[in-house]
Amino acid sequence: MTYTNFTVETDADGIALVTWDMPDRSMNVFTLEVMNELEKIIGQVVADASIKGAVIASGKETFSGGADLTMLQEMLGRFHAEKAKDAERAAKLLFDGVGRMGGLWRKLETSGKPWVSAINGTCMGGAFEMSLACHGRVAADSDKVKMGLPEVKVGLFPGAGGTQRVPRLTDQQQALQMLTSGQQLSPQKAKAMGLIHEIAPADRLIDAAKAMIRNGLKPVAPWDEKGFKLPGGPIYSVAGANLWPPAIAILRRETYGNYPAAAAILKCVYEGLLVPFDTGLRIEQRYFTEIMQTREAAAMIRSLFVSLQELNKGARRPAGVPETKFKKIGVLGAGFMGAGIAYVTAKAGIPVVLLDRDMDAAAKGKAHSDSLISDQVRKGRAKPEDKDRLLSLITPTADYADLAGCDLVVEAVFEDSGIKKDATEKAEAVLKPAAVFASNTSTIPITSLAKNSARPKNFIGIHFFSPVDKMMLVEIILGKKTGDKALATAIDFVRAIKKTPIVVNDTRGFYVNRCVLRYMSEAYKMLIEGVPAAMIENAAKAAGMPVGPLALTDETAIDLAQKIMKQTMRDLGDKAVDPKQMTLINTLVDTHGRFGRKNGKGFYDYPQKPAKKKLWPGLKDLYRQLPPEKVDYEELKQRLLVTIALEAARVMEEGIVTDPREADVGSILAFGFAPFTGGVLSYIDGIGAKKFVKIAKGLQKKYGAEFKAPKLLLDMAEKGETFYERFDPYARSEAKKAA
């Protein structure tokens, strides 16, 4: 029997090697076709008396990333279409569809013949659930092997047996931590938890898997054997009593009730461990069907899986421009930002010239990379040879002539137009005509900086976020004269260093900073109104933001906020900044010397570790405090999200961002906008434009003009449109293909 995605070869010992190798895919993923073929293969193994057992392995460098979530999107689409005709039938179809994968793994598990999973690389989601259903699991002894069930990160949970098998293989505390966090496991950690049986040398992986079958592996799961006992004891035990109440409290503390899937995991584990295994699977299936229908799951799947993948693959890259294979990159400025850019470039295996005013400054920039990679080696995440290789790719210099031959130069010098002009002219003097020059400015419009260039078509903005090694988003900013070649090169570079690019048209603050400044500004207003600082920070976190606006200001520096506000007033006039907010910031910086985390004094005090930061007590003396019971906490949450969303809508109206995918993904990756909403525009779409405009008008009446809805939103409210309908990114993609 032949298959499209698998080959099946039986050796002399009667052991079938099932090799998964999808054509035209860089990674194996579960699709309907793959599951249909696997079902036939399971049937083939069971029916053929000469086959004693089977090993499932990957024909690629890695095992599998799990399910293709577009399959779930299609399932949901069919559900909603059917629901309009027959709600009961639609619910049953969705329930049956949800149970397909879990039912398949149970069929494998109870097939009567032993199955072993040979894990050679990334093994995530449904692929790890399939492995857990196998009677034996062997992982390669390699840093490339990572196992896990990350579904909670996209608004779902492991719904193909993961919530039932993991807590039956390891203790409930470790199981809950793994399932609710989406934690990735090394082979050593997985073995210590009891989730895999063996670790084998990578070149002996298949042999080790086959040996398990030859040595008499029982084709029965532990929970199917009489007398099976849960690791760590049953739910109703002393251990259970000590675990479950705090587990529920911790979940509430970490999620604020914003993630239904995380709560469903606890329900599945708790209820599933009280009943027989097959009943537990049924419970899991019911909860998964329920979670699939939530707004959070739909939004998170779209933004954090589908859109993120599309952008990472270059969805906004101009068609017809040959891909750039980078031989050499230049970075101007070896400060914290430039040094970080050099690090991620070298980490991607690209030679980089790091230039500063003198060799000492340039060498100091390279030392930053040494520090970062040494930390990785110390933590076991990199090897000494990785450090040597990375550092060998960074050449510190003070001589512009060393930039000759660079395909791309990224300027990351001080935020001063004169200094940037000098750096641009000196670099372009030695660059080849086809080279692209990029500025990492965060405040100065690219079009004005491009006036310093002799070739503005090859001038572009590439805006990194700090710290560069951790932040996954990069804004690519188009000047008025930026050409397709420069855009394509910039996207190629961002993809090469494994970050996510979004394309933004030129404006003050671009996209991300405009939204972030609104978030901070609203918090300043609240402080001035007398809202206790702790309520502001807690409301932000309860709304879904990872960091409160006052803490975020400290991280970016209060004196920087002061400089931005003063520059805005110089450029746009005194009315461009609220004078009360200017007074607040001036008081903190000039009167109290509170610059933020960098000097240990900001909205928070930063004592020496291990003590934790705490809000500066002096804040309550700056303004008369409102009694907490007089503050509408839910309204605080609403104000913080709505002010950001309105700015994002203005950005779309002005044509600064033109693709809703970029607005949503960018808002989550750059400043953590409430991920459960799917991003800033999905937040509006989820509420509905009409209802959102009504909310904005109510806030405008109470708190001022910054809550005024732009004409675009008013028009969308009238027509009942969503951003994804009005700015259809897929229509653009089809037009791009046709061109």
C-alpha cells in the first residue's frame, strides 16, 4: 500500500518503520489527509499478522509541529455556516470533528500491537499527543529536540488526549504547570517527568526504538492495566488537597480569567482523573468543543498562528524581487541597541561589521555579544563552540572603509539628525550601489532622514525594540521614495534573524510607539485624577497587559518620556502635550531625580535583589488620592485598552499600517496588547465597531478628546464592518499572486 505522506517498511523482525515525510512541506503537520492515511496505516499494522509492532519516525530534520491550525479554522467556518441552519446538527458535527484526532490516537493505543515514537527534533502539540499514545517513546540526545503541548498559547488546550495522558504519566503539579504554560521540554526533562522512556544517540534513534519492540514492549497503556494508580496519588488525597486550591488561585492570579482554555485545562484534568480513561477523553472532547467556539480561541488562532506564520513567511514582501543572501551586514553604533543588532545578526550566521567612533567603543559593543552568548552557554542553551563561532562573525571597527561589500547597513547611532546625517554620508561613500541603508530611528521620520542619502530608493527604516535579543518584532518603515528592492531586502534580513517583520508607512512615532505613548499617557491622566497608582497597574494587568503603564515608563526611562514630550511640543506646538502631564513628568525627573529603572528610581523604587520593586510611596503625595471605592475599576481597564485601540484605528485611517494582520501581531509582539483578544484590531472587531464606538463616545464625554473615534470607525460602525473585512489581507495576497 502506498501513501502520499508516509512510507511503511517492514524489516526481517516484523517491525514496521512508518516514516512521516510530507512532500512540499518543510515540517510535518497534521492535516485531514495525514490523519486519514495514519488511520489506514494503523489498520494495515493491525491486519498484517507478520507485523509485530511499529515505529513512527520523521523523514525530516525535525519530528512535527503538530496540527495545521487552519484545519481548525475551516472546521469552525463549517460549524458557523451549519449553525445558521441547524444548531444541534452543527454542534454534533463540531464535537465529532474535535474528537477525530483523539479517537485516532486511542485507536493506535488499543490496537493490540506495540507502537514506538522516535522523536528526532521538535515534537509539539498533536504530534506529542500521538507520541504519548504510543507504548514506547524514544528521543534523540540532541539540543534540537523539544517536546511540549503549547496549545494554550493560541487560545486552545491539548484536546487529543494531552490533558488525560500527561497527568497519568507524571504527578499532577508538574502536569498542570506544563499544560497551562505551554512549557517546552528537553529530552532529559521529559524523561525525568516520565513522559518518555529513553534517550538515544541521534544516529541510533531508530535502532533504539525497534529494540524496545524486540525486547517485548507491552502493547498496553498503563491506565488500561488493572490496578493502575495515579502518580502522586488521587485527586481526593492529602496531596490533592494541597495542590488543587492553590492551583486554582495561581491560575486566577496569572490569567485574571482572560484565558478560558487555561481554566478548561484544570477542569479536564480534575474531572478526567476522577473517572475511567475513556470517559476522561470524552470530558476533554466536550471542553475542547466549547473552547473552540470562544471569541478568544478564534482571535488567538488567527493572529498568533495563521497571521504570524504568514508574516514570518514574508506576506508583505514585494513580488518579483530576488531574495537577498546576506554575505556581510554593517551596524553603525555599538551602543546597547547597535550591539544587540550585531548579536542577533551573528547568531543567524551572518558576518557583521560593528562600527563606532573608536575601537574601544566598538570593542565594548562586541563584548555585549560575548556577555549574551556566555550566559547562554552557562545555562546550557548553547555550546562553547557556538560562542566561538558567533564572536568570530563580529568585526569591531572605527573605519568606515570596512563597510565595503556590505549588502545592508543598519544605522543605530544617537537620536540626533546631524549625527545620523554624518553616518549616512560616510557609509554610502564606501557601499556598493545596490546596498541598502537602514535607520533604526524610533522617533525621526524616515523621509526626512532619507534626504541625507544619495540614493533614497535604497533608504529604509528598520526599527528594532529593546532588548533586541528578546523582542521578536521589527517595524520596517517606508520613506516616500523607498523602493521595492529596499523593502524586500529589509524583510529578508528580518526573516534571516528569525524575527517578525511588519511594514509601516512613515509618520512620527510610526505605529508601535504611537500606541504605547497613548497607553502611558492615559496612566498619567489617571494619576493626576487621583487614582491610586496600584489600581492603575493592577487594572492594566487585569485587562491583559503584561506590564503596567507606569512600570513600562520606568523600563523605557522617564527622562526619555520627558525628551519625547518636549520634542513634540517643539515640533507641533505647546498644545500637542497635556500641560498637566508635562508637569507630572518634569516633577519626577527635575524635582525628584527619578529617571526610571536605569537609576533605580522611577514610578517604582528598585532595591537591590532579591528584594522586588515596589511603587514609590511619594506618588500618593503628588495628587490628592481618590478613595479606592470611588474608582470604577472596570472602567480603568476599559480606558487603557480603548485608548490604544483608538490610536491603532487612527493609524489604519491614515494609511500608516495597511494590513490588519500587522496591526494585530505587532501590538502583541511589541507591547503585549491583551493577547487573548487577538490584538488591537481584533479587540475592536470582537466587540463590534458599533458597540465600540458607543463605548468610545461615553469615555470621550467623561475623559476628553483622546477618546474621539476617527471617521473610519464611525463609517465601519454604520456599515457593520470589521477591519478584516474592510482591509482584507487575503484579497491583497490573491492580487499579489495574480500579478
